[in-house]
Amino acid sequence: MDTLFPLLLQQLINGLSLGAIYALIAIGYTMVYGIIGMINFAHGEIYMIGAYVGLITITAIGTAMGYPPWFLVVAALGIAIMVTCAYGWTVERFAYRSLRGSPRLVPLISAIGMSIFLQNYIVILQTSRDLSVPELITGHLFSIDVGGFEVSMSNSRALILLVTIALMAAVTLFIGHARMGRACRACSQDIRMAGLLGIDVNKVISFTFILGAFLAAVGGVLIGLSINKINPFIGFLAGIKAFTAAVLGGIGSVPGAMLGGALLGLVETFASAFLPTEYKDLVAFGLLIVILLIRPSGLLGRPEVEKV
Amino acid sequence: MSGNVAETAEKNVTDKQAKPVLSIRQLQMRFGGLVAVDNITFDVIEKEIYAIIGPNGAGKTTVFNCISGFYKPTSGGIMFGGADIAGRASHEIARCGIVRTFQNIRLFRNMTVVENLLVAQHAQLKTGLLHGLLNTRAYRKSEREALERAAFWLDRVRLREVANREAGNLSYGQQRRLEIARCMITQPKLLMLDEPAAGLNPQETVELDQLIRDLRDTCNVSVLLIEHDMSLVMEISDRILVMEYGQPIAEGTPEQVRHDPNVIRAYLGGE
């Protein structure tokens, strides 16, 4: 048996878990865009803050106290979600809400400013150095021999995949069936009409930011536990990649964000398997350009209908 | 004319022994130097069908936009349910019991017919997000009731067979009916319809006429109407306000308005 098959298999595993993280972040971009038509460039920083809060939680509770690792993971996730959601809500409330209704560029600039602010805020509080995250999740889910090559999936990657799939299913159900999800869809189609029917659109928008922050926090904590180091700049590239995933899948479409994330993760890891690693971003963004040339509205996006 | 109008209004009020639901007082709306609407004063009383007519550009839709909170009027009062609602946010006005349609149909096109009716009840359903996440008994009960109300209105506007279709795929007449049902399911005190007969064929217009009257009689709702279809307006309106260039030129019953010289001049031209 040649070496290609095990290599592809291993990259498939790596690619899916990377794509899962992109997809988690991308949902935040796509839902906010769907409802208020703005790109929240600070969303990558929200993800980074999630990673930091997770690390702080783990450090604060401490491994010395004798709590089992699973407890620390759950606590890190729980606290990171709560704190990060508060950040997500606050960013919208103070940096974007008062700008609603102004020309599109204005909230965009505010978002970029917010992104720079949050990044530097963490640099000041936590320094710009890499911080190491304790290896709480060790071992491998499986490690098999395929034709003389070892193909393995670490438990941390397995957890990423598992949690992401569960959250995607929950988000899909929620948006499809829950009352708030219905209100989100109504707002994304016609926000003024939704207001005229008595839906408090500010609440819906706040909710969207909180949901986005929730998913990004989970992504941040899990990536910290998987890579075991974080710095204040991880949000920038991850944010751009997730944004790319959202556009790839069709911005405004939640299933599109999931598909785009998975696709981007796979393309990147496959590219780095066959090309020098530096080319992986080139391939990822190249793919974006090609897809936008062929399908300007993204894979699952609906072509924009001009509003009367 | 003015004595005539005041008399009619008074007669109507005493006739029906009803207080006004909506009172517009000296409404003015300027856009920079342009006065789009000026000097508009009228009352809509309980269970009345009140129509605003006038040539294109007379400012009828601007009046609607002021009432529903899209515009903050430059001056004047909009009294509804004992409070001045001028300049409030549109969702607050909606929650007071005012709901409207637009000249162009604005359904949630990618949602199903029944979902359109469910989402319109969002503000009335009290159980919050936490109940939803935990899927509590109270939440399930309120969802079931919402579905029952939706089913009731689907029957009422004869859309039950298409309940699970996307709203955007319905015929034009069906979309108009769904839009009215979606308004009514919010249990409004005032239903504002902006050219509901536009684009309907004569048969559908007759049905619409019947539906509006029916709603007024059974649902305890007042109707404020903008319409170009004169036969519909003359047929169903209790009173009519005629506007031209942002100003009121006549008010009264269909019979009075039909014979008003100002109205004849505005519609037929002449000096």
C-alpha cells in the first residue's frame, strides 16, 4: 500500500477539526451580517478573549486542587462562555448600536477599531507573549496502523469535532424551530417589518451577538486546549479565515458558514500536506477568489435581491 | 366646508357613542425645505373604516409612516390609546396595537406561511428565551396556542392548504390575504392598510372588501386605509379624508366627499 492513502486520511482528520473551529467562528460573522448587514471585524478578538478566559479559569481553579481534568475543561468552557457573551453583548451595545442606520462604512470602521482595541487590551493585561495552556486532554482516541503509517486522532481534536457537531445541530434546530430563532430569520429578511410586528429588533440583534460570542468562546477554549499555547494575536488570522469561510459558504447563511468552515479547513490542511506550509493561506484565499468568481453569492448564499 | 366636516365628525361620534381610537392633531412633516404633510387633523373612531385618498404624491403614505414610527413628525400630535406616540420606536407603536401593511407586499418570503403567522405573535408570547431553551411546559403551551391562533387565521383567510409553503411562492391575492392575517394575529386596535387592492383583480377586490368589513365587525378593529380603487373606497369607508399637496382638502362621508367641489377639482382638474 502506498503512503498517499494514510496521509490523506490523517489530513482529513486534521482538516475537519480545523474546519470545525472556523465554522464555529463563522456562524457569528454570518448571523450578524444576515441581520444588520455589517461585518463584525472584532469577532475574531471575541474568539481570542474566549481562549484567554478559558486559560485564566483553568489557572485560577488550579490543577493543584486535585480537580479532575474534565472538570477543569467544563469549568473553562462554562466561564469562558459567560464572560465572552458579556463581551459580545457589550461590543454591540456600545460600539455598534448607536451607529445603526449610518452609512455602511461607519460601523465597519468602528468594528476595526474595536478589534484593535480588544487586541491591545489583552496585550496590556496578559502581555503579548505566548502563554501555555496546560495539557488537560491527553491521549488519542485512536491510533491505527495503515500500511505502515500511523494515522491518529488526539482526544482534543476529537472533542473539538464532537462539540462542534453537537453545537451545529443545536444551532440549526434553534434557528429552525425556536421562537427566538424564528425572530432572527424574520429580522434577517426584513428587519423593519419585524419591528412593525412588535418584535424588539434590538433584543434580536443583541441575541445574535451573544450567540456568536458563545460559539466563538467554545472554539477559543478548545483550540487552546488542543494547541496548548495562545497569544493575543490568534484572533486576527482566525477571524479572517472564519470570515472567508462565511463568504465561501454564502454570507448570511448559517449552513453555508458550517460548510464553508469545513471546506476551508480541509483545503488548508491538504494544501499544507502537498505544498510547503507557507502556501496554505495562499491556497485558502485563492479558493475564495475562485468561488466568488463562479458563484458571487457563495456556495449556499441566495443571490441578493434588490429591496424595493 | 369646514363647518360641514366638524358637523359630520360630531354626528358620527354621537351616533356611535365612541371615543376616537386614533387622533391626529396638526400633523406636519418636513424633509429639509419640503413640507410633505401639513395641517393634518383627523380622528378614527372605534370600529370605523376611515380612508385617506388623494392624487399621487399627496402625502398619504407619509402620514402612515409618521403614525407607524418610521418618521418622527416635525410637529403635531398622534394620540393613540391616551398617549402621544409621535416619534416612538416602531416596535413600541406596534405593541400599543397599531399594525400596517405596505404598498408592496412585505412578507417574510423565505419563511413558510404558518411561520409568518407565528413570528408575528413574537411580542405577545410572554415566555422568554430561557423557557425556550429548557423547553418548559409553559413554553410548549404558549407555542401550541400560537399555532392554534395561526390555524384559526389560516382558515379565516382560506390559506390552510398552503400553510407549509414558502410565502414567496403564493399567488398575489394569497399574499395579500396572508399579509392581512399576519397583521390581525397581532390583535391590533388599528389596522392600517396602504393600497391593499393594488394589483388585485376585480374578483379579489370584492373579496378584500368583504374581508375588511368582516374584520371590522368581528374583531373590534378600526381600519385606516389608503386606496386608489375608488369603487372600493366609496363602498366600504365610513369617512374619507382627501389630501392634495400634503394638505387636507375635504373630509366626510363618501357621499359628501363625492360632491365636494374641491375634490372634484383635484381629481378632474380645472381651476
